[in-house]
Amino acid sequence: MTPIESDAIALAQPELVAVEPAWLEEAARPRRSPARSLVASANALLRMNESLRPESSRILSDPFARALAGRNPLLHLVRFARFVVPALRHAIDQLQTAHCVRHRSIDELILRSVEHDGFEQVVVLGAGYDMRPHRLSDRLGATRWFEMDLPLMAERKQKLVRGLVEADRVTYAPIDLRCDSLARRLAATSFDAGRPTCFVLEGLVHYLPRSAFDALFADIARMPGRRRAVISFIRPDMYRAAQAPLRSLIRLVREVPRLHFTWTELARACAAHGLTRFAAWTFSDQVAAFAPVARERPVGSSQDVAQVESH
């Protein structure tokens, strides 16, 4: 799929009515300490398990995932319980496929942005346990990388991978996207706003208040150089279709996604800030374009991936 104008996307997909499922309300408890995000640890665990598969059937390889998967007892209880609870095992297998296909798809979009489209800087927002600056270093070694996250989360990540990575490959900057200005935080680093920059927002926008989403994209759009954002997002129908095992896992980690978009809604929201070139990929699109090895693997709920940019 190639980028198309947001007006065209409005004709390409019917509007979906966003109905908040009751189970999300039940799961709405205070989030866990950002220094120990269970979602970040769980995703690292999924990538670790994927990396252990035979190379011919592997969606991706993440040599750092084992160090980042952590030793949280809840996650490891779930990990081993799946062997005696078939429904849980099925749900986790599907989650592994969905997460790894999305992660691989975003890898490929970043590689395309830098190698083919001339983007010189990559800013990873809400970086969590993303290790792309190091995993992609053989191809993107000259790229300027910036990672931005809550301070405690970033500190924990750096502690876990200390000795495994080159410390100076990435510039770290603290940010709380619920209340901080992206432009102000980047201005305190060596970031060059005039250079073409790709922003990566994986597994992030659905945790933001809508006001924070708009402030973030307004900051991106105001920068003078070429801007592109690669985003994962959850459609409303995916919320409604979530099966019981997945709902239970979300209750367990207590990191509840709130903000969701149809393609039309996301295209319009980005266009309102001047990011008018829009393309999106469903899970099946991602498999076909970026991860054909996953073609025969079943999946339940998943996230779509979009790319938006200024003209």
C-alpha cells in the first residue's frame, strides 16, 4: 500500500461507531509503576520466545529480549500456566504473532524511511523496551537515534542492557507525553529540527488522552524539516472483539488502552495538524508486505500500523 491522501481514505473505509466495552471499564485501575511496565516486559518475553523459533519460521530476532523480559512473577506464572490451560496458550500464541508482526512491520517502515526516503533521524517515543537502534545498527549505523520515555522506565531499561550495547548509540531524553512538550524536550538534546525525522509511536497512542495526542502531533507538525510518523493503533472493532483470555491478560497488567481510531478518524486527526499523507496496514496487510513467514499462523486481536507525513 502506498501513501494516499486523507480525503481518499475517508472514502475507502466506512466509519465505525466507537463503543467503549464494559470490560474496559472493569479493568480501569491505576496503572503500575512505569519503571516496571508489565506490557513492556511481556512484549520482550514475546520477542524472546519468537527469537527461539527456527530461523525459517521466525518473524523477527531480538537478541536483547531475554535481558529485558524481566523476572516478574506474574508474567512467569502466565508463561508456564499456558502449558496447562489450552485457551491461555492459544491466546498467548496469537498475541506473540500479532506483536511480532507489528514490530517487524515497523522495523521495515523505519528501514525504508532511512535507506530509501532520506530520513536522517529517528525519534522513538514511549520507547519502552524497544531495541531498534541496536538491532538495526548493521544497516542504520549512521542514523541519529533518540529515545524518549518516562525517566524511571528509561533508567531501568539502560540498567538491564548495560554491557550489552554501545551506550553512545542513542540519545535519551525524559518525557511524560501526558503533560510534556515534545519540542521542548527535544530542544534540550542534540536533535536537529531541520533534518528529516521519522517518529516512531508503537504501542503508545492508545494510552494517551486525546488532548495529549493532539499536542504531540501538533509539535511534530510544527518542526521545520520533513516529518514522518510510524504509528500502531487499535481500531474500535478490535476492542469489541477481544476474547475472554485477552481481556483477562489486560486486567492482569492493568495498562488499559483507551484511545482508538478507525482509519478515517486517524487520518483526519493527523491531517488536522498538517500531516496529510496517510497509509495504513491491517494485520493481514502487514503479513503480506513485511512478514510473509507468519501467513499460516492464527491471530486474534491485533493493531494496525499507519504512516503519516507532511508534504
